Amino acid sequence: MRKLKNKELERKTVTEFEAATKTPLVLVLDNIRSLNNIGSVFRTADAFLIEKIYLCGITACPPHRDIHKTALGATDNVSWEYAQNTRAVVEKLQREKYSVWAVEQTEKAQPLHEFQPDKQTHYAFVFGNEVKGVDQEVVNLCKQAIEIPQFGTKHSLNISVSAGILLWDFLQKRSLKDPS
């Protein structure tokens, strides 16, 4: 077995990425503190051709060297927008007929392994602050919550890890292939 060289990976160019059909999924980052987490979410969104990222509240925006350090240029490819108020973004997405889910431990959260995305529906996942999670006011607006089951002593995952798990699961369940 031999490692592949970068030129053998058949990666899209920036132009091809921009023209490609995107995965019908929007990510909403609600008051994320860590610039490295933000950059990592951008990089993962690039890998899975995610439609857009909303950066809300105290979530920092590109360009920033600490975001760039983990994004590795994905901030140039992935569509993003800043909004001061997460609630306003959720309400906008709901008006646009997105199914908006809080990624949070709630009373009626659906375990990830039971989540089955509808192929005709556009989704938005709201990821919360590293300490406080998704703001309760935002949870109240979401019609559903999704939870990644955990079995150890800690009951939280890093936001960038959670994003990677959810995006992989979403894409895999919608049929694992390049959406373009």
C-alpha cells in the first residue's frame, strides 16, 4: 500500500467547488469562542460541500490567522455570512423552509442513529457555545434537536468533532457520493 500524492486525489479546484451542487445543509454556529473550532468547521464543510455557514454572536469571522490555521483556505471556498443574532438566522431559515435542528442534549432530542434525513428537505444544524451549548432561546425556536449518543463520563464533544460526526452521518444517510 502506498500513500497517494496530492495530485492523485482528484480534488476540485476553487472554480469547480463554487460550481458544484452543494449538500442541502446549512450550519449555524451560535456564539463559538474557539477560532480553531471555527476553522475546523469550515474545513469539514468544504470536505462535504456544505451549502453555507452562519457565524452568529461572538463567533469570529474570517479573515483571522487562528481560523486560517485550521481552515487551511476553506474560508475562501465555503459560503458564509455573519449575523449578530442567532435567533434571527433560525427564523430566516425556517421562513425559507429549512428544517432547523439544534445539536443539543434536550428532553426530546433524537439520537443521531435514529435520524433519517428526508431527501427532499433542506436542513440546518445549530451548533452551540463550547461551554453553554445552544442558547435556550434558540433551542425553543427549533422544532427538533439531535444528540450524538455518548457512553463515557463526559457528556459533551468538541464542537468541531460534533460537526464532523453529524456531517458524515448526514451525507452517508443521504447517499454517500459527491452531490454534484
